Amino acid sequence: MADSPTGLGILESILDAIFQVTIQDPQTSRVVWLNKSAMDNTPAVYKKTTDLTCFHLRFDRTSPCPNCPAMVTLKTGAPAQGQVFAKNGRAWNIQIFPVKSTYGDIVNIVEISLEVTKLQEWETRYHTLLEVSPDAVIITDLHGNVVDANHAAAKLHGHEDPSEIRGKPGLDYVVPRDREKLKERNAAILGGRSMPADEFTIERADGEKTFVSLSSALLKSPSGEPEGIIGVLRDITRQKQTEQALRREKNLVTKILDASPTGILVLSRGREVVYANSEVGQILDLNGPLQPGERISIPTWLARDPEGRELPEEALFFNLALTSGQPVYDVLYRTGAPGAEAGDIDNGEKYLSCNAVPLPMPFEGEDLVVLTMEDITHRVVAERNLKKLTQRLKILRTLDRGILAAGSLEQIAKEALDHLPLLVPADAFSVIIFDDELRQGRMIAHRTIKGRTLFLDDKWFSLEPFKGKGKAFSMIEGKDFLLVNDLESTKFPANNIEPLTSLREMGRKSALFVLITANNRPTGLLSFASFEKDAFTSEDTKVAREVADGMAVAIRQARLNAEVMQYTEHLEQKVQERTRELKTANNELETFAYSVSHDLRAPLRSMQGFAMALLEDYQDVLGEQGLDFTKRIIESAKGMDRLITDLLEYSRIGRKNIALKPIQLASAVRVAFRQLDSALKEAEVETRIPDHKVMAHSSTLVRIVSNLLTNAVKFTEPGKKPKIVIRSEIVGFRRDRVRLWVEDNGIGIEQKYLDKIFQVFERLHSSDDYPGTGIGLATVKRAVEKMNGRIGVESKLGKGSKFWVELESADTRIG
């Protein structure tokens, strides 16, 4: 029962304390040995001797007890049992076992006695102890049926009371897959074998599965015969769940670590492997995964720094961590031979970033260090390539700015050849330009790797060998580039291809030609040459094509600029011619205006003078009709003079340059009022002009206001008193314009004539009804437009008119 630390241990103590054992001489019934329990229950007067009979020791009698089982055994030679009573009334259950010699004689008698009251007390204690036990205790008979159980056992099986499981087969509570194992275990125990604790799964009354740990032992009768099995069951469901969760977590962690691109290795101070994921073997170029307990052999390259120098044992990164107790981070190692080019992946070279972190506490008495190794070769190579690409892009940007800023083909070629040695590993560079018919090519610039750019006026060479079938220009291979890796051995369809022939003669071994194409039309070639065979790669071709594309844009731009400059010169020439023509026309107009002003007015004055003389000197002779004709001649001469005056004014305003400045609008209106004082004395005028300033020419603005006021008075029905309203307001989305309104109660204008009244000689009424030349509003419009303004009218026939003039506000003007 040593495998039961709880219930069975308690049971053993109970059994040991209950029974009293004595050994007697069969002839004299004297006690020759007694156990501790028997000794403790012996009266004090007899404690010092065992040379007394059992009935003296236990019952203080002088003769054997009635129905003494010992006497029965002596007579029959077989075990016997019975119950005897002491003087104090206490009852004892006694079992007698004979100890026989080899001849069958009874040598000793073993008496096992148990006080009945004691048994009852210990049974009570036994059941009390079982009930307080946290473990389930079940007793089964020889057939496996439950004969006794505590409440913990009932609860474990999903019942409230132990009586619900008594009398039922114990196997019924075990899941089917564990029943055969339990049968074999019970058979072994009943056969006298000691079995260690084992795990089983039981099915509770509610169908739930529970994991238990079972410890069991054999129960024997007082005669030593097997009576059944006592089992102690402990619920280990939570423990099993925890173990399963731990296993799952361990498996998950292992899978995660194995899937990690970082090698993870745990080493002892003696380099013994405690743990290693699968990536470690690949990083260290091992044949297989490392196993726990294996002693790792550090690769030779791991004991060198990135420059290839060997490091002493104590300088290795994980030894540094173990020695110092501090983490060591970002140690860089590089494989490959010392001096090899960094990042040569094709030759198996790689970069490793290593870290070493010592565990803060010893593990099973040993110092451990966790190593991480990450293969960063591709990152290093990518950074190197990115750096090269960045440098290349920087050079290309500089080159693009240079060639785009160039103004000629020679400048474009120089910019390209100055930067190409930084981009393509060649010994010589050239720029070739084609003629418009794509028949010939000419090298315009050339430079060597150590020289400067030379501008050439070389001879033209034929492009026919470069042309292919079905395409305007196919570079022989049907591509936009031609790569020759070996000029000496490569054969071409024609032997006289220039500049390949010249490159051979100069000892060049390989060449690259890239087509410069502008507007889908070949423009030239960008050529590279080297003294080495196979000097150019696909990456070089790509870079050369980028440069060629930039040159194509620059060449197209240069040619467009040339065309624009040529066209600009042509336009300037035309402008100069037109300016001269306009100047001539203005001069002629000035001459005409002078002629009109002087030459035409002189005859008019003569006609008017002679007509006046006729009226004064020959009134009696002319008669009434003659006088009427003469008066008409005078009025016509005056009208013609006014017309000439208005035409000169209209022409003068169109040719005159006026300077605009801030003008107080109310001040200009007052000046116009003073000039028209006599004409406005019969009119009712209302003025509503705030303190507005406009950008205008003072006298021109006064003339405009005067003209509008004169029209407002003139075009009024006879007998009707003119009413005029002059007001101003701020208009425009930005509130940067001032609009002056002149409103009247005159005859109005039909809608269809609103757009015509500002045209020259446009009259809507006869001069007899409303005198005038028909030039006034046209002159006003031209004057307003000269001041960057606008003019308009709102009117209905018979409802009066509202003329407005809109000028730039001087109050909100910027600059």
C-alpha cells in the first residue's frame, strides 16, 4: 500500500491500531509474545511480565474462558474464533491460528483479538476519516462490485449519495477503451501483485468525462483470504487539461520557432545543444537538425569578423554573453573567403546578424545562452543595390536637367558624355546623329574614360547595314539596341558597318549601341566600347536606354526650340512691318483729321458767311422762299460743322493715350453740372453718389457724364419736365468696381435697338425731332473703354432709360 499517500495510509494506521496480537504456549496457555496494542491494553500490574496466561492478562481469570477458541484449536488443530466477555462486561472477538511444526504438531498459538467496542469506535473513525478525505475511496468485492464508497467517490461519479453507486460494477463507470486495462490491473492485485498508480477516464452519470489517478490495494480477511480491493481515485482533469494545454503550447511554440526565418539556438557553456530550431542547421550549413545534448562545432567562418580576421575563442559573441552576463546584439558575420566581394550570393557567401542573450538564472544548475542568427544577405545586397540605384538616379536626374537645359545637339551630347562614365563601365563613348532621310549617320561627339569630350565633324557613314526587313530601322536584330560581346569573332551581314570597323581597328573588344528615338523616329545612336570582351550587361543596356530616352526628349525639345525661335523671328519681323504700317496709317489719319479740321471747315465757313450776307443784304430780293433756303443753308453748314467736330473728337479719343489716376466721382459730376448749368435749369435732378473713387482720366470722365446728362434732357417728350437721378454703387464679385447710373424719364428705347445706339451714326430719331449727329454715345463708349470700363443701358419704350458706366474702384485697387 505504499503507493497510496492518503486513504490507504490512513487505513493501515487504523488496522494497526485495532488488533491485539499475542503468541501463547499451547501446553501451558502462557503468553510468550505480545504486540504494542496488546501491551497497551494489559493491566499495569502485569506489564513487566509475559509469563502469564492469556486469561490472566486480558480477563484477570484463573482459568480459561468459557467457549475459549484456543481450547477449540488445541482440540481440533484448526483455526477457531469466538467471542468472550471480561469481568467489566467488555466483549472481545478472538481469532486463533495454530502454528505447526513440520511434523504437524502445534508449536504456538497466535491469538488476534479485537475489542468489540473498540471495533465500533474505529469503524466510526474510519468512516469519518473517509468522508473528510478529499480523494474518492471505493471498496469492491472479488467480483468488482462496489461494496462501499465515500461521498467524494459519489460526487466524482456524478451522484449525491454513496448508496447510488454501491452494488454496481466498478467497470461500468470506466470508459470502454479503459475497461480491459482496469480488468488486468484488478486481476494482478487480487493475485497478490503490487501495482503502481495509473490513469483512467471515467464517465459520470451526466455523460461528462473525467480523468482520474487510481491507487489500489488488496483487502484481506482476518484469516488472510482476499476479500476485495480498495481504491483511491483523485480527479486529475484540470491537471490533464493543463498538461494538454502545455503540450499544445509547446507544439505551437516549436512550430512557430521552426517556421521562424531566424535561427534560434540554446547552448550550454560547454556548447551542448539544449534547443535548436530547423533554421539553425540551414544557416550553419549542417547536414541535419541539431539534437539536444549534441555538442555543436562552430563553423570556421563564424569565428571571423566581417573582414575575415580570426577571433579568439573568448571573443565569440556567445562566449562574451556568458562571460559578461550581458546581452550581445547585432554582431555581423560574413561567410566566404577573406577579401571576397561582399554579397557574392552565387558563390555561397552570406551575411549573418547574430545576437546572444544569457538566461538570467541557471537552468538545472547550468548557465545557458540563447543565440539568434538571421541571414541578412539579401538585405545587405538589397541595400547595396539600393545605394547604387540611388546614386544612379541622382546622376540621371542631374543628366536629365543638363540635357534638357542644353540648347543645341552639341551641348546635349556633351552633357551625356560627361555623365555616362559614372553610369556604364565603358572605355569610350560616342554620340551619333542621323540625317532626316535615315540614310547616313555622323559622329558629333566622342570621349574616352580618361579624356574629355571632343566635338567632331566626322565623315558620314551609311546606315543601310543597320536596317532590317519590314522596319524603318531595326538595328540588325530587330531591337532598339545592338550588343556585340566580341568584335573580333562576331560576323555581321555586312563587313563595312561603321563605326564597328573603326572600333575593331582601335582594339576595342565589345560594343553597345542604343537607338535614340524621338517621336517614334530614329534620331541617332548612343555608343559604348570596351577593351574587354563581354563588358556590358543587361543592366548597362537598361541604363543606356534611359539616357538615350532623355536625349531623345532633349533633341526633340532643341529642334522645337529652334523652330520656335525661327517662327518668333518671323513674327517679330511681321510685327515690325505691321507696326510701321500702323504708324503710317496713324500719320495719314492725323493728316486726314487736320485736313478735315482746316480744309473742310474753310468752305463751310465761306458758305455760312455768304448765306449770312444774303440774309443781311438781300432780304427784299430773295423773298420768303429764298430766305427759307438761305436759312437752311446756314443750319446745314452748322450741322456739318458739328458733325466734323464730333468726328474729330471720336477719332482723337481713339488715338489719344490717357493716364488713369484716382478721381473723386462726385467731384467729376459737379464739374459736369457746372458746364451744363443752363441746359439743366429746367430739369429736376437728384444726386446720390457716396464717397467713391474710380481710376479714370478727369476731363474724359467729365465729358462722359456731360454727354449722358445732355441726352437725358434732350430725349424727353415735349412739354414734360425732365427728371434725372444720378447714383453710384459698388459692384463686382470682389467688390472692386464702381457703377455710375444716369436715369431719366425720357422717351425710352425699343429693346431691339439697345445694342445699336453705341454705334457711330446710329440715330433712332430724325434730327428735326431730336437734333444730333449720332456720334455722341459712340464717343462715350470709346472713352469708357479707354479707361478700362464698360457701358450699358436698361430701357423700355416710353418708360425712360437707365445708362450705366462701370469703372475700376480706386479704393480696392491693389498695386
